[in-house]
Amino acid sequence: MEMLTKIFGSGARLKTLRLFLFNQDSSFTLTEVAERTKITKEIARHEITELLSADLLRKKGTMFPLRYQVNPRFEHLTALDTFIRDSTSVRPQNILKALRRAGTLKLVVLSGHFTNAVEPQIDLLVVGDNLEERVLISAVRSLEAELGREIRYASFATADFRYRRGVYDRLLRDVFDYPHRLLIDKIGL
């Protein structure tokens, strides 16, 4: 029971858990954990130390910088993974709030990871006018830190989206032919 007590404790712990559980085949350095979860290195070091002592994480390799990965032999890994996956979601309002800073949104579609569809190449489609790519990237990175996994996304100007839709672009077909969810539709799909 003491192992499970150490696992939960703070928002930083939850972000760290999500990062490792949603990317079990990957290993991360301390710097990568801090960057991807948007927490400080000191807090990331503390969280990794706690998860190492609970035996949820293991050190990978002996080279510097040290890399950390989920311990596949952790006794409660399956149950913890299921619990975190089932309880992790970013509310649509939060997604829209983050994206609105990037420009005038005309269409926002969730696909892929957000709809549990395996086939689509992207998780998020953003169409708008005067989209600032730098702000959009920042918004997506912020959402990734909350989710604990990479979000594959595409963004288009409205005119470019209409053209691609007219020529039956494969990327758009992959989104609209599989389960998807419209958050904003000012184009009239």
C-alpha cells in the first residue's frame, strides 16, 4: 500500500504519471520531463525520485544524462494505466480557450486520440483566419502537458482548407471519414 501512497500527491505528479504511462515505450531525461510537463526541473526531479522509490519508474542505461522509463514489472501497472487513461481528458472548453489566442477560429475538429479512432493521422484540425503559428504551437504544447502525450495537429487558413476539401485531400478524408467531433463549425460542414 505504501507504493500506491507515494504515487499520488500533486498536479506535477499527475502530469509526470501521464507522460510516462502514455508513452511506456519511450524513455525521458529529466530535462525532457520538465519541458513536456511544463514543470520546473527541481519539481520534475522530486517527482521522478518519488516514482523511482515506488518502483513505478526505472533508470534506463548508464550514460549521462540519465533516462527514465516505466518499469514494466510494476505490480499495479495495468490498473494504474487503466485508471489514468479513463480519468484523463481535456474538456472542449479548455481546448477552445487555449486555441482562441491563435487567431479567428472557423473550424476545430477533434479526431484520433480524442475520439479513440486509430486510423486518423491527426488528433486536432484547426482552421481559421490570421492564425499565429507560434501561438498555436504554444497552445498545443500546453494541451500536451495536460494530456501527457503528443498531439498531432494540422492548421489551415480558411481558403486553403476549402481548396483541400474540394480536391478530397487525404488528410481531411482521414479526419472526416472516421469518428470525429466538431467543436467549432463556422464553415458549415
